[in-house]
Amino acid sequence: MNDPDRQPSVLMVEDEEDIAFLIRFLLERHGYAVRHAADGRQALEALDQGAPPDLVLLDVMLPYHDGLEVLERLRQRPAWQAAPVLMLTAKARETDVVRALELGADDYVTKPFQPDELLARLRRLMRKR
């Protein structure tokens, strides 16, 4: 992210259309370029398509491959290992949070989420990168 004119990019993996629409609207309004994968299969395909984004926003409960499997496969790829991953999910059990963090997630936000908090967490993770 050295080019000040370049929009920071986010890969959003979210299967719920309403939530995906809301997140895309929120992020684009704040200057992010958003690529959307609607299920685990599309998310895994995105790993093969070009450079990693500046951040991955990843749901856990997804069709075909769940978010934890996507996260595990993402972290196995050298080019994607440094990409910050923020899990955004309705699964709030401690075991789910711990598993995601152990697999390499950088942060974990549960639904329903507050838009300003989500943006603040995204910005924090991107600053660290």
C-alpha cells in the first residue's frame, strides 16, 4: 500500500446477500475496493487470482468450504500469509474464536456488528501491515 492514490483492497467472503450488500456499501463509501466471494468455493478460487488483497473479511459459515477451511488454505500460501484476516461471523462460541485465531485469523467480530467498529478494526489491521 505504498501508492497513496491506490484504493485499499478487501476480499469479502460472505454468503448472506443482505450483509454482503451492507458491507460493500460501507467499505466502498470509505474508499475501499471490494471483491466479493459468495461461498467457500469462490473464496478458494480467489486465492489463485492475482495478488492478495490488503485485507480479507471472512465469514465462518459458508457453503461448500467453511471459513476456517478457507483460512487454513489461505495461510498455507506464501503470498497470502501476510494478508490480515478479519473473521466476521455469527459463531460466537469461545471454541470457534480460538480455532480461528489458532489458524491465523488476526481479529474476530461477531454478527450483528457495529459498522464503525468494523471499520476501526479494518483500519487497525491495515495499519499493522
